[in-house]
Amino acid sequence: MNVYLWVAIGGALGSVTRLGAVELGARLWGHGLPWGTLAVNIIGSFVIGFFATVTDSEMGGRWPVGVTGRQFFMTGVLGGFTTFSAFSLQTLALARNDEWTKAGGYVVGSVALCLIGVWLGHLAALAINPARAR
């Protein structure tokens, strides 16, 4: 089966799982802060770190998995579950290569630019739908 199809299937599974986890978090901890989303990001970051290492034959992984299997799980399932996991893994790779300036810049830049992006998206949406503005 084509790797893109596997990634799409994994993405659907991850997205549905994220929705369930976020809803469960809201029921358990309320809506004051997005605790479910935070939990998903932390869990996804842990899982991608664990899976990437334990399945990487070049790193002596205990359970090597082929490229398609890794793409299905890391890009598909975890990408659908949380893109924060990929961000965390990439930051760890920079840090492991002693590229601390790049890692720090990536973290600060990602957070700042994504916050600016979401704010600009919000403003653009308000501009086309001013009746909904608050």
C-alpha cells in the first residue's frame, strides 16, 4: 500500500484519538485551561521520542520498524494526534547534535510565530465575519 495512504489512515486514527482525549480532559478537569490538549501534547511528545528511538535500527533500536511503519505511526498517527510531538523530536535532535542556538531559536521562533499566526488568522476571520467579533 502507498505510504501516503498509510499516513492518511494513521492521521485519521490520531485525529479521532485526540478529539476523544481532549473531550475527556474537558470532562475531567473543566474548560478553564485546555488540559486535555496539554496532556495530548505531552503524551505525544513522549511517545514519539520513545517510538523513534526504539524502532530506529541505526540507533540500535530494540524493535526496528521499516520506513513505512515509522511514517504511519510518527507522521500519521502522532501527526494527527499532535504536531507538537514532531516539534519536540526535531528540537531534541538539534540539542543532541549540540546545536543549542538553533534549538533555542527553533523553540522561541515556533512559539512566537505560531502565536502571531493564530492571531493573524483570528484577525482575518474577524475581518470577513465582523458580526461574530467580540
